[in-house]
Amino acid sequence: MSIDLDLQHIKPYGDHINDGMMQLSFTLPVPYTQKARKAAVLLAGKMGLEYPDVVHYEELVSGFTFFIVYGRCAHNVDYTAIELDDSDVSAMSREEVEDFIEENIKRDIVVVGASTGTDTHSVGIDAILNMKGYNGHYGLERYKGFTVYNLGSQVPNETLLAKAIEVHADVIMVSQTVTQQQLHIHNLTQLVDLLEAEGVRDDMLLICGGPRISNELAKELGYDVGFSKGCYPNYVATYIVKELAERNKAKVGHANAYHRFL
């Protein structure tokens, strides 16, 4: 079926293309009453939803009410104006990554990863690094040309950095799942500060990932790239091998220029 889309004015889709219908859920710290329902409708209206309607609400615990709201979004986005960044690389398969390493890197790539700070959740770092991977996508431990050290969860930044220096890591990978009170911002920033204090920041690729991570945030905090939801191991592997290959080319170019100068 062919659909004529105006990609410069994309809106949410419910029953008809660009009808703007969307669903959202949230909790308000108020008792389960009709007044609470009215508060939810007013809030949705202030958020820009037209004809908001509470289709479900229930008491979570005393003094807290959960809502599901439908409404029509009044806004649209120009899909054609969105620019990709370097985290949106065209992902290679595992086999293609392995061939790329053999042809362009010509040695094992050393990766050290962990869920750091007080974060007890290792599901993210395990999905990318562990041999079994996630959802049918094998982790980097299974890739030829990768040597992987997964330190697990609740790893102090100092321990992660010490291990990276010990094994001459090419890549440090950090997963942050628990992000209450912006703890991930503090923790990720601290690691960058430690790398810079040790004078090794430019010696390694620094990657972070998690449900609240974006590539823009990662770069703002001093990382090379950030990955979020929907990321599979081959996405990360593709970025790593291509970026290392580019850096190796740059080093060779600088070395050749230096020798010509001499």
C-alpha cells in the first residue's frame, strides 16, 4: 500500500496518518478522586495535547494516582531536517566487523567495560559485551579480534580506569541504568576527570550507554560517543572499529608528515 506522506510535517499516528493521536502515562502525588482525574486532564492540556481524555486511572498507594491519557498532539516535526551523527553509523554484521579488524586494525581490540558507581544493574553492559549477547545478537566476547574485560556492576571509576591502564585498553565502556537524581551525570563526569588527571584520555575511546544516555549528552560530558535504547553489540562494534581505523590513519599521516619535515 502506498501512502503519500508529508515528511516535513510528521505527527503521531493513531487511526489515520498524521491525526496526532498519542497515549501517555504518568503518576500524580494526589489521592484517587475525580479531582485527581481533572488535574490529569488539565496537565495534559498544558502539555499541548488537544482533547485530552483520561482513559484509565487507579490508586497506586494512598495519596498517589496513576493515569493513562489519550490526546491529539498539536505539534509536528520536520523529519527531513534531522541530521545523523556519528553514533548512527551503518552497522556491519559480526562477520563484517571481524573482517574489517583483520584488514584494517590487524590486532585484537581491547575493551574494558562495567556498570560503575552504585549502579547494580549489569544487564546493559552484559548485553553488549557478554558472549551470549541479547535478542539473538552476540556480544563482543564472541567476536574475533576483540579481547573483552567485563568487570560487572558497582565498579568504582578508579577500579575501571586502573584495569584499563593495566591491559592497555583501546576502549572503556560504561553502562548507566539507574539514573535517579542525575547520579549518572556525576558518575560519568568523574570518570572523564580521572582519565584526564592520569593523562590517558586521548589514548582510549570512551563510550557510555544507558536508557537516559544520548550521543549529545555523552559528548557534552566528554565521551566520544553515547548509545541508548535499541542498541545492539554490532552497532557498538562497528563504531569502534571504524573510529580506531580512522585514528590509526591519522597517526600514520602525522608520522609521515613528520618524517618528510625531517
